[in-house]
Amino acid sequence: MSNLRTLGEFIIEKQHDFPHASGDLSSLLSSINLAAKIVHREINKAGLVDITGAAGEENIQGEAQQKLDVLANDTFKAALENRDQVCGIASEEEDDFVSFDSELNKQAKYVVLMDPLDGSSNIDVNVSVGTIFSIYRRLSPIGGLTEARDFLQPGTEQVASGYVIYGSSTMLVYTTGKGVHGFTYDPSIGSFCLSHEDMRIPKQGFIYSINEGNYINFPAGVKKYLKYCQEEDEAGKRPYTSRYIGSLVSDFHRNLLLGGIFLYPSTRAYPTGKLRLLYECNPIAFLTEQAGGEATDGEGRIMEIKPGELHQRVPFFAGSTDMVKTLHGFLRDNPDQY
Ligand code: P6P
């Protein structure tokens, strides 16, 4: 019991890493902590209560909204608004950014972008899903409402990012730019407890994660990379294996622990890639780089992309440095689109 360190204690302890920390970010992170526990509770009883299945609405992506999508979005939005550290949010489930207009919220200095329940189409088949969040300092003047520029910042400006994975156990993994730390939820005490301090992704991995159902439409360089992974090496061995869950947080979390590369290239259905830059790729890219890996769009760092619009999609390749570099070689040598 003595070495138990809860997320709350860890946040406070690490707050001293930031000499000018006023505690606002710590308070913001603890509101995410609270919302994650509520969503954990709802997901874990989803099969029992008539809360799974589509909510009958569509989000801006034209995707059928699952009831838990809506619940997760509303839970995180309320938790962030109530803690007065956040002046506005953007979400996969919201058409546009949302300004919090109370006097207290207008004085806040942070904005949060989130995918409240990523992979939600997997809920009804009991596959792990996740919440992804990204935190920035606002650019608009304190005291006013948020503006688009607060949300359209490059990923290099992120103050913190992280995810909650609702899997066989629920974990919260986050970074504030001082390494990546993982906490496992213990329902018996209602706390996230430090279980993975300073997570590092292996430099070389042997797992590649991609939806090969789209193979015919992949860029030539991606096709060549996949064939490279599937061929035997000089010793007649085939070290690579394919693992794909279809839930970004789950696929990324496994590769973070074991080493590997996640690929979502452009396809015919998604000519600029399927994953969203602001609330999927940037937060995962921040974690990847903080854990010693690389995250690119096939050419440059994901985090250096200047966003054009809130729900912008990009090609996304993230994981073990050596694997990303090998992929880049194939992309460079095979520039044709298909
Ligand atoms: P596909 C889930 O819908 C998601 O946004 C990510 O979590 C996941 O990595 C990807 O889409 C899966 O897409 O086309 O392989 O089903």
C-alpha cells in the first residue's frame, strides 16, 4: 500500500516540474481524471443497460453517434467547464468549437480538444475504446470568448495530451512534456494508480498495425513497406507480425508498450487520411515523441502541421523510430500515389 501513488498525488508532485505552475493545469488534469471515472462506469455497464447502439443522430463526420459517444462528450465537457480552468473545447462530437461563457471560464487560460470516445463503433462488440485529449494555452485575450485560433494551433504548442483506454483494465496515459506516465484504475478505491512511470517505446518493434482491407488503395510506398514486413529476412525468418484492433487508442497503447508502428495512410475513401489532426493525431504524436518514437504524415512531423480547420484529416504513421524511418525510405523511393 505504501508505494501507491494516485494520479492526483502524481499530478501535484510533478507540478513542481513547472516553476511557474499555478496549479491550473493540475486542476484541469484532475477534472479529466473525474470524467474518465464516470465514463469508465458507464462503459462497464453498457452491455447491461440499453445505452449501447446508435443515438439516432449523426456527428459532423456523418458517422452514426453511439449513445456512449454522446454521454462521453457531455461528461468530459461538463467536467472541464465546471473546473473553471478551461475557456472552451473542441470535440469530434461537436460541429464547431464551444466557448464556455461564464465569467470564471472566460478568465481561464486553457482550451481542450478531444475525441471523447474513439473507436465507439466497437462498443457493441466489447472491444476496447478510448478518450483522447489535447490541451493548449489560449491565444485569444483572457476575459473574452475563445476564437478559432485557440484551437487551430500546431501540435508543438500542446501543453499536455493523453488518452484513457477502457480495456480489460482502464488506464489513463498522459504527458505534460516531461515523459509519458500511465495510471491503472482501481475501482476498489476509485483512483487511477501509477503503474507505468516514464513509458518508453522500443526503438525497434515487430508489430505493424494497419487496416489491410484498404490495401488496393494504399500509396505505392506503403504497399512496398508491407511487403517488406511480410517477406523473410536473410536468415529465413519473418520477424514482423500484424496486429490491428481498429481502435486507435488500443492499437497505439499496445505498440507503445511492445514496440511497433501504426499506419493510417490516405485511401480512396479518405484521400487525406481518416484520422483527425487536432484531437487524434496531435495528442498521440506528442505522447509518441515523449516516449522516444516518431509520428509523421509520411513526410514531416505531425506536430508541425499548421491546422486549417477543426476536423481536418491527415495520413498518420506513428511508433518505433526505426520502423518509421524504414517506412519513410519506402515512401521516398516510391512516390507514386497508388
Ligand atoms: P478503419 C475508429 O473509428 C477510428 O477513428 C480509430 O480509432 C481507428 O484507428 C480507425 O478509425 C479505424 O478505421 O477504417 O480501419 O475501421
